[in-house]
Amino acid sequence: MTAEIIDGKGFADGLTARVATQVAALKARDGITPGLAVVLVGADPASQVYVRIKSKQATGAGMVTHDHKLPATASKADVLTLVDRLNRDEKVDGILVQFPLPAQIDMREVIERIDPGKDVDGFHPMNAGLLRTGGTGLVPCTPLGCLMLLRHFHKDLAGAEAVVLGRSTIVGRPMAALLLGADCTVTIAHSKTRDLPAVIRRADIVVAAVGRPEMVRGAWIKPGATVIDVGINRVPATEPGKTKLVGDVCFAEAVETAGRITPVPGGVGPMTVACLLQNTLSAACRRRGLTVPGAS
């Protein structure tokens, strides 16, 4: 049996197109154009690429982007002052501070300073609490994208046994909360889990978000299970001096056992940016007590 490949990029392109249509309708109906502020501190090459992609896609969807670049020497006060200004700016509906930050800046303090209503990353403690208690808030983009893929390709999630490998506050824990909200039976596995292969082997759904290249082997996957691989790991390629991207799951093995699986790249990654756009649109409407135009 060879698994169905989940086309995350294709799904993300469709979501982005729907967001663009809704942005245009919001502008026509209410005269509002969602604004996304992106803050980059320092010149980390990977962060620069991510910021460029996010800003380009937001602009392509009809939003207004406000890019703010601070030097790597910026102080915590500099960043917090900028966040405070963006919180007050009525033209800004979403605030995204690109991580990682330089060592002198406390990431948690920055997250907690962002207005929860503009927290399009979904990391603020208030949004995290709303997610865990069944309330309505902004949800972290990567877990939200994973859930969208699961709902589309797995159809009925109710009663499914799901294992989330990884317990980070960015992916693992919010992913577990979303799956629980979808009526799955959820286990969070991590580095201290006993007999990890056996735990994963009983799952109908596996979400791997542990940050270890090809850690999950094909023999760990229950035949027919759906595998969502969140990992993005750069490892040496066969050609000397070259690298390649792999996930947390050994794709070549798992594809022979799973029922459905996301590739790396081209799986979860594109969904993260598309869900950032969805969150920005939602934030723009919620802040004004409006419904998202055309949303079902």
C-alpha cells in the first residue's frame, strides 16, 4: 500500500485565494483593508526569507503590510515600544514578531505585550487559554493549518485516536487542544514517553512536531493512519556540500504504511502562511464586530 500524498501547497493556495476574495469583499462592503505589521529584529537569513514570504503573500491577498526592521542590537525596550505603538495603530489588525529574537530580548515578554486581538500568531496567553477552554480566539497558524488538512482529507475526525509527538507551546499543545475540540482521543507524546513506537503505532492520526529529522520510522505507523509531518530539518544531501529538507517522519518508509501523509517540503509549511492570512482577516473583522464576508 502506498499512501495518498496530502498536497498542502495546493490546499494553501486555495485558502489564500479564498482569503483574497474575502478581503476584497470586506473592502467593498465596509471600506476596510486588513493591515498586517511584521517586525523583524536582526538579520537572520532564514527569518528574512520568512518575513519576505509572509509580506509578499499578504500583499498579494489584498492586505496592507507594515514592515518594521530593527537592528540586532535593539533593546527589549525598543521592541516593546514598537509593539505598544502597533497595538494603538488602528490601521494594524495583526502583529507578527518574527522569531527567534536576539538573546537580549525575552520572547515571552514580547508575546505578552501584543494586543490579544491582534495576535495573529496565536501565542498570547489569553488566546492560548481560550483555545484550551473551548473559547473563540486566534489560533496558532501551524496547528490550525494541520487541522484544516485533517478535516479535508481525513473527513470525520470524531472518535479517532490521535498522537501528537511534541509538546511545544507553538505546535504540540495547541494541536492537541484542536484535536480534542474535534472529538479525537488525544495523547501527547514526548522525549520521556515510554515505548514511543508502541504509542504511535496505535494512532489513527499522527502529528509529528518534535524537531528531530526522520525520527518516526515507517514501522511505527499503523497501517492506513494519517500522518501530518510538521518537522522542517536541514540535513546533508547525497551530493557533497549540499543539504536537503526532511521532516520528523522517515517519509520513504512511512509512505509504504500510512493511508495519507504530508510531504516535506510542500505539506504543512505553506499552510502556516495561508493561516496567517486567515487570522489577519479574522482579526480585522472581530476587532470591529463584523463577520468575515463569504465565510461559511
